[in-house]
Amino acid sequence: MNKKKVCGNPKIWKDPPGAAMYCPGCQHPVIDRIISEVLEEMDIDGKAICVVGVGCHAFVQISWNLDVLSSAHGRALDSGTAIKRLNPDAIVFTVQGDGDCIGIGAGAFIGAMIRGEKITTIMFNNTNYGTTGGQLAPTTLLGQKTATTPHGRDAALEGYPVHTAELAATFKGTAYSARGSVHTPADYQRTKRYIKTAFQKQIDGVGFSFVEVLSACPPNWHLSPVKCLKRIGEDIVSEFPLGEFKNEDSTERLSKSK
Amino acid sequence: MAEKMFVQGNEAVGWGALYCGCDGFFGYPITPQNEVTQWFAHEFPKRGKVFLQSQSEVGSINMLFGGAAAGFRVMTSTSGPGWGLMQETISHLVAAELPCVIVLVQRGGPGAGSIRHAQMDYITATRGGGQGGYKNIVLAPGSVQEVHDLIQLGFHLADKYRNPLVILTDGILGQVSESVEVKTIDFGPLDKKPWALRGRERQEDGKSRIVNSAVGVLPLPPYPNYISWLKHIEEKYREMEGSELRYEIYQAEGADLILVAYGYTSRVSKEAVNMARAEGHKVGMIRPITLWPFPYSVIREKAMLGCKFLVVEDSLGLLIDDVKIGVEGRADVHLVGILDRHIPTDGGMIMPGRVFEEIKRLL
Ligand SMILES: Cc1ncc(C[n+]2csc(CCOP(=O)(O)OP(=O)(O)O)c2C)c(N)n1
Ligand code: SF4
């Protein structure tokens, strides 16, 4: 019989893969898989250097057959900046949580966009701090109960959820910004396209590229994995619309004379 | 090839770094180290090297974290409040075993303190100012030439031990200009950093690497667990203590009183020793060049001979604690400190005459 493999682990997944540390129903590894497929399909995994932040999103470092730096909490883009400046041929990307990127790491994030670093950032938005037990994040929805907003996020006290992909799009140094999700197969494919485009911007030297991806965190949302998908499709997507917010092709705006 | 130049201490940082193959400088403006950052902005890009002004000192030090992990020789420079901001990541650098050089041009504290010279960061520099109780070599130049030389030694030792290293100067040493011989100093061979991140296909063995500072969370080979890794780190500290101690002894033979000082106050102290010797007083000086590891044994030896000690440092007394550890209660230890400046302002200095007065009082 002629057997043909139609599905399997990405090539850059270690064999055996690192010990799975994610909770059942966590979507972080789904996003990791998309990144793996994109690196493989674009044939850039060999020269990729990934900088992960601190949080559940960082577990991927033990699964990937890639060079990975595990940075201080919030500082992946500072460390990535130096790597890219010193080694411009490398494909440098950061994997960060929403807390890591736009909470504690907001200064590093904005600094990288102001300078227009030729780096790609994938931000996993699970609307809370996963690792430390589901506390308030800058992305937490209004009314959402977390470990540190036991009565729900109150705009008068904690402000409003931050729209990171829209914010990134406002920077001249940003070439590409999008928000995707993986709660349906169609969204998985769309998000994969976004991430591919983001890496292409880096290869073309257009500027900073950013993709925010919504991710389920069942234990901290106190929902079953299936109900998490429903929450994303309804409540979260209505706060955080999916799509591309910036797609810039020209490098002219980065030229010296302007 | 050597070149003679008349340069500032802060500029000598740059010349030293350039001549030992520094690849990148990442810094943020702060007085009194601004000339360091500006030197790199002028001299590095035109030579194809990286200069980048970060968005904060937290940014600078985390850029070093990335640059060092990628196998490059990288450095930064800062003062007072900027030094405070860097502490968390200096600890990460030690944990991830990443070599780099941090120049600390000391100014007055605490808080924003003063923007002029002082020697008030001794403890955080020598005791691991960040989380977790770590060690790093601290080199303290006493002249502009030594700034140039110790930057080069600093990069060598940082690479040799895979550990960040601090060069501790001060606002006066930074601003003063002296004649310097600029050249590459050979400290011997080093490995090619086989652990560095280059992208898998650029690795000689074709295998990927991970650089991580959370060894207790994600154990990395070759350390099966947190304690085995801590043991390795501890052995490295012991090796640095055993092999890297450096100090200068000046006129200490047969002395009744020993001055202990580093940086600008070591120059002041030398002058005071000369004044005292000219009048027949038996006075000498020990100048630690490595502040960690500290020359406790040298201090102890003198204490056992019955010497008294006078610490000369432009602070309320920080280095004095190490001298007290060294004498083990066998000798009196006195201080000429920041309260003894010639005028009571941020511009005041400890002058040789004031040190000489104290020498005469103690003998
Ligand atoms: C300086 C510092 N403060 C706090 C922490 C503790 N901490 C570890 S992970 C984390 C939150 C991570 O949340 P996020 O970035 O959203 O990632 P997730 O776990 O949700 O993937 C925090 C606060 C830390 N490691 N370092
Ligand atoms: S806590 Fe949340 S983010 Fe972390 S592994 Fe579990 S589901 Fe994923």
C-alpha cells in the first residue's frame, strides 16, 4: 500500500518535543505551530533567532529546534534589537504575551517601533497574565473577573483594554500590523497569512512587523476549552476586531532625507 | 601598533573598547558619563560598528543581554540612577552566563544626588546589586591610561568567565585628560563562544542553542537541575577569586599607616603619601584594582604587622567595610570621606592636604 504522510509535527519541532507544559485547551501551542509552519515554508528557520518573553508563551523554547534567547520579562524587543543590529542577516522575532509586550514591556515595544526595528513580534493575547495565575492585564476586557479584579475590570479603576495592533499601526516605523485568532480553522489560516506577511516585511527591510493573536486560557477564564472558543468568537472579537491595520510596502519613508 | 593621544578618561573608554574588538555600544544619556556615549556615537558607525541610543538604561542593559547572547562584544556606560535601573538584567546576565562590560562613572547619591563626581556605588557594584546574590569582577582604574587598559582586560575576563564585568570610575577620572598610549593588548586566546546564538544553520555542529536565565524553571544541559547549576556558578566565582586579584602597593614597606583608596581618591592618596614621606612619616598605600575580588589577604597581612588603616573614599563610607573585613578586628580603620571635601558642595573634592592632616593626626 502506498502511504503518504498528510499531517505531522512541523520539522522544527524537536523529536521528541519538549515536555508539554501547557494546560489542556491552551491555544499558545496552536500559535506556536503556525509560526513553525511559516518559518518552514519560507525556509528561514535556519537563520532565525527567536527571543521569548516571560510567561506561558515562553514554553515553546524547549520545543523548537531554533536558536532561542529567553529574555527578562518585557525586554524581548530590547534584546532582539541588539541581535538584529549586530547580525542583520538573521531573522529575528519575538514571541511575547500581552502582559510581557504591552504591560511591563510597553517601553521596549514602543522604543522598537519608534526606531522602526526590522524585527517581527508575535503577541499572544489571552486577556490576562497566564503564568502567575490569571491576573489583570492591560488587555483584560471590561467586566472580566481576574485574580486581581475579583469584581471584574472597572474602567473607572483599571482603565480600558488596550488595542495593541491598532496602536502599533500608528507608528511610522511599523510596516505591518494585524490581529488574528485561531478559534476556527478559517481564522487559523488567516492568521498564518498575517504571520507570513509579517516575516516577509522583515526580509524586505520595510520596518517593524507585528501580529497579535487571540489565545484561549481555559483555567484562568474558568471556562471549558470549547466555551473559550465561543467567548473568543463573541465577546473578545467584538472588543478586539480581527484584520490587518497596516500593510506598508515602501521603504522610502525610512530613508535618511525624510 | 601604538598611538599616543591626549584624551579624557571618558574618551579612553572608547579607545580601549575600539582596540579590543568591541562590536556594539548601547547607551542612554546621563551625566557625568555623557562623553562616553557621545564618543561611540561619533566613532563607531563610521567604522561599521553598532552604536544605538536606547530608550532607557533598562533598554541598554537588555540590548547587552541580546548582543552578548549573539556572541558579540558589547558594552554600555552609565551613572547613578541609570545604574539603579540596570540591576535586574545584570543579574540575568550572570545567570545566563553572558559576557559584557558595563562602565559605571560614579556620581553623587543617593537619589538623583548630584550630577558630579563621587564614589557612592561601591556596594551595589561589588555585591551584586540586583536580585539573587551574584558576583561579577569589578575593575577600578586609577588613571586615564588604566581606563584604556582595563576596558580591554575587562572584555577579556568577561569572555573568559562568561560573566558581566563592571569598570568602576568616577566623574573626576571621567573628565580629566591625560596622555594615553592607545594599542591592542594581547591577553591570550579565548574560545569562539560555541554557546552563542547565530541561527541554527550557522552553528558549526548544526544544532540549535538556548540561552536562558531561568535555569531553576527550565533546566538546560549540561546541568540536570537548579542546584547543580548553582554549584557550577559558585565554582566560577571561586576561580575568579583565586586567579584575578589585582592591586597596587605603594610605599607600604615598613609603614605604620596604610591608606586604602581606588579611582580618583587613589591619586589624591598617593600625593598625600608623598607629602608624608617627605616629612619622614612611614605611610604607604594599597590600591585595589579589582574591587571584587577584594585583596583582603593583603590588608590582613599589613594588619598583622600592626599597621593602622586610613580609607580615602568620596562617600559616607562603603569601601571601608571591605577594609574592616580584611583587618579582622586587628587594626583601627579610619575614614576620610565625602564630609571632608575642601568645600561643602557637589563640586568639592577630597584634597591631598586634608588627607595629610588626617595622617598626622593618626600617627
Ligand atoms: C520583573 C518581573 N516581574 C514579574 C514577573 C512575574 N511574571 C512572570 S510571567 C508574568 C506574566 C506573564 O503574562 P503574559 O505576558 O501575558 O504571558 P502568558 O503567561 O499569559 O503567556 C509575570 C507577571 C517576572 N518574571 N519578572
Ligand atoms: S495558564 Fe493559560 S496561558 Fe498558561 S498554559 Fe495554562 S492555558 Fe496556557
